[in-house]
Amino acid sequence: MDKYIIKGNKRLKGSIKISGSKNAALPLISAAILTSGVTRLHNVPDLKDISTMLKVIEVLGAKYNFNTEKNELEIDATTIKTHIAPYELVKTMRASIYVLGPLLARIGKANVSLPGGCAIGPRPVNLHTSAMEKLGAKIKFEDGFIKARARKLKGSEIIFEKISVGATANAIMAAVLAHGTTVIKNAALEPEIEELIKFLNKMGAKISGENTDTITIKGVNKLKPIKYKVMPDRIEAGTYLIAGIITHSKITLIDVVAEHIEALIKELERMGVKLLIKNNSITIKKTKNLNSIDIKTMPYPGFPTDLQAPITPLLAVTKGISVVNETIFENRFMHIPELNRMGADIEINNNIAIIRGGKKLTGTTVMASDLRAGAALVIAGLAAAHETVIERIYHIDRGYEKLEEKLRNIGANIQRISGGK
């Protein structure tokens, strides 16, 4: 397996262009199977998760052409040959469940293997399946598969007992071709949901209520293929922003939507970080004499759980005691034992991490346990004295496009070593 070797404790300088959003692109790829013809997506990141989703829709019968140099993707879903999304693919990425709603809407049946993905705690599929049942589908769980059937989905009222980005997206995609009107209450507010709504409306859907927790969908008979540019990745932007701050660097992020990471920006400013925010860029101006803070992860527009791990090493080197309360996922502190091995002083008490800051990090060999934990270790390695070796970086490849190249371009000493060397 590949690994990173980082020689840290070095200031960085320059600019980083933020890639297209992985978490926005995945449902858009799934939504493309709602219509025949060629859908063209621009600014699609070249990532392992994107590759997996493309393999899933290819198995279903769609054809695609992905120009990874230009980040341009063409999907032709004129023919859907099967309704089965197999375990071999779905086990590697939870977002594969996004094909459930589109398959039901398009051909009235779907067999989707129960999903896998990062081991950050249980994420049950009941919110997805109950939404499909509200729309008239019959659901069975057999042989490790979700087996769903519906002659024609019918509009209904869906009230989520818990906010879920994935279930909201699946319900929207299922409802756009349903007969009648669907109202989704307690819907997720994440920018990726707004992006999906914009995409579907451009295809001919009739969806209103974006940026609210109540979404109304008037079903239509068909959708048309379109061209669409995927929005920038807010989690990637937040990760590089934190990396610049922890290394006391003056870097600029380009192609970023500051509004999408407003919760992070507010916390960084509370710490004392000075930022220059323009239309589509953020520049770090001041990173010294920072204050400790307390953070509680919440659904959007609250502090994102995906940035909880990346900000932890910054809090570990900042003087004072910080408290991080993780309310979204269990088991999302797996990066903390590795950070402690690098010199951090962090205590875990159930879903709360108590960080005694002001520590100097020292490089050692650590292991990425999931996508965002891996990003946290990269950030720690950039700030640490001596050499840090990060193993199992295939987790990082799932969500960060050309990470080592982008960091080297601003002066980081980071190398990818292949498993064969």
C-alpha cells in the first residue's frame, strides 16, 4: 500500500486551486441515470470515490467517458440493463446507495447491496428505505441487499426523524419522476443538496424550497440531459485552510465559496486567525498568538463533522484547553491516538475530546483509519518536526485530488511512496 513521507515544520507559500466537490458530484452522477442521453459534468474531481460510482452506474448499463486531465465527465444513461448494484462495488463506498432512488424512479426496481465506506460509526439505511416506502415502494432486505419495487412512485409527505444528507438526496431523486407532489420535511440544508436541486431543475424537474428544511417536488414525466459545472469542494478548502494556518503560512485558496465554510471561518476568527476573503478566494494573513476554542459538530450550517478531524491538530498546538464535541458520528476520534503518538495531549471521553494545547508535534509513523482522519495526519505532519510517515493513504485518495501535488506546489516536502518500494 502507498504511504506519504512528510518532512514538516516548514512554512508554505503560494495558492491552491480547490477541486470540484466530491460530495456534490456523487449524487449528480447518480441523478444522470434518471434520463436518457448524454449528461456532461465539468469540474469533476479525479478521486477513488468518483471512480467507484462510475463503475456502479456502468454495471447498471450506463456508459461514461471521464477526461481526468480536464475533469470533464460524460454519462450516457440511455440504456439501463440491470437494477442490481453489486456488493463488490457498494461495499467500498457508502454513497453507492445514491442509485436506489434513481433506479426506482427510472425503471421501478432496485437491488442495492448494503453499503460500506469509512468506519466512523453506524450509518443505518432506514432513512433512505423509509423515504422510498413513503413514495409507494415495497422494500425487503434479503441476502445483504435492499430490494425495492414500485410500478410507479407516488408523491407523498416525507418527514425525516433525523437530518440526513444522503437520505434527503435519495428522496429528491426518487420523487422528481413520481406522480404528484412530494414534500420533504426536516431536509438537510447542506450546499450539496442545493447543488442537486439546481442540477435537477436544470434537467426539467420542479423543485422548490432549496436552502430550507422543507422541499417541495412536483413530479414530471421526464428529464433531459444537460451540461453542468460541479461546485468547489468545501471540505477540501477547509482542510487546506487549516494546513496553512498550522504552518504559519500565507497561502491563498482559489475557486472557493467562503459561504460554504462559514462555520469554520467563524471558529478560526475566534481563535485569532486573520483572513482576507474575496469573491472566490481566501488568503491567510495572520496565524500567530491564537486562542483555544470549543467546537461542537452539527448539521449544516453548523460546524461540519468532516472538518472535526482536520482542525484537531491545530487545536493541539494552540495554547490552552479546547473541547471538541462530536455529535454526528460515533467512532470519529480514531485520529486522536495517532496524534497523541506525535506529541499531542488529547483525552477522549465518549463523544468529547479534551485537547490540552500548546504542544509541539514530532514526526513518527502513523496510520490513516478513514478519509478525514488521514487528512488530519497530513496536517499534523506538515507542522511536525522531523519526518512523518502516513500509512494506508488510500483512505485519503477517496476525497482529496492530487493532494501531494497541490502541497508540493506551495513548498511542502511530501512524497508518495508506492507499496512496491
